[in-house]
Amino acid sequence: MLEVASGQGQNGTWKRQDFILEVPGQYPKKICITIFGDKVEQFNVKQGEEVRVEADIESREFNGRWYTSVKAWKVEKAGGDMQDRMPDYDVAQNTPTSGGIDLSISEGDDLPF
């Protein structure tokens, strides 16, 4: 959990908090996720909790450089039926076996990164 940041903008006071989500697997991946506004208190994420996050991923260009943000719009704590909706991971391949977003690189991928 990183510190809550806040300030004054054209539309009034703003607030955001970043946290690092670690995706399990043989080679765990870490993703910095941002929560904005009232959702900081609503989600009330604590360090060490297991959560399921639904987020928007967006990239934008500024002065010839590209920046990517991951903004959470839903965070659920572990427990209840959440485990039924979590993707299962193939630990040997470090990829989801069902559901979720596959962040792995595949053969023949022609992307420059």
C-alpha cells in the first residue's frame, strides 16, 4: 500500500491511492493499481489481503513517451464465492487456465515490446 495522495484541481478536491497487486505463480508478477476518489475508503484495501480487482487499463502519450495506468473500479476481498470466480493458475506456465486476462507472451507475437 502506498500513501494516499490528494490535492486541489479544477473540479475540486481529488484523492488517489496506489497499491501493488502480486499475481501468483512460479514467477509472480506485480502490478501497480490506482484507486481514485471515494473508492479509497469504500474499498479499504489493507496490505496482505487477498483481493480480486476489476480495472481499466489505459495507455496515453505525453511528449513522445507512453504511460500506462491501471485504475480499479471494483475490489472484492477474499471469502464467500469470490474463490469460484478467481482464475486458476497453471503454476508451471504462470498463466491463467480459465477466465481473467492472460498477460503472458505467446509465440509469434509481433508486438514490438
